[in-house]
Amino acid sequence: MATTTSIFNGDLQGGLLAHAEELSGQLAAGQVPAEKIAEIRRLVFNDRLDAAVCAVFMVLVAVIVVEAVRAWAWAPSSPG
């Protein structure tokens, strides 16, 4: 489950949401130099967007797997 790890990992290096939260906290605390504010906001947006895209793909893969199992289970057991 690399997707769930990349979304929800609490490690700042591996977790998209943790990284976005850390950067947002730095922005709120005023720890970011003025010339880097736009860059940090863009990084926060990109981390959250990447997490959302990963979640959508994870749901799509789950739907495909469920539908494939359902189709296989309802398939006739004998040909013809």
C-alpha cells in the first residue's frame, strides 16, 4: 500500500499531508522569509493536490478490483 503510505505517513519526507501541514504551520507562525511565501504556498497546494490524486487513483483501483471479482463470481461456471 505505497499510496496510503505516501498520503498518510507522519514522516515529513514520505507523507504528503504531513509535509503540507508542516509547511502550513511554518507559514502561520511566520517562520518563512517573505521571498519564499509564494513558493511555500505552492508546495502546500501541490502536496494536497498530490494526496487527492493518489486517493482518487486508490479508489479507482479498488473499484476495478471489486468489479473484476464480482464479474468473475457471477460468470457461468461452464462455457456455452
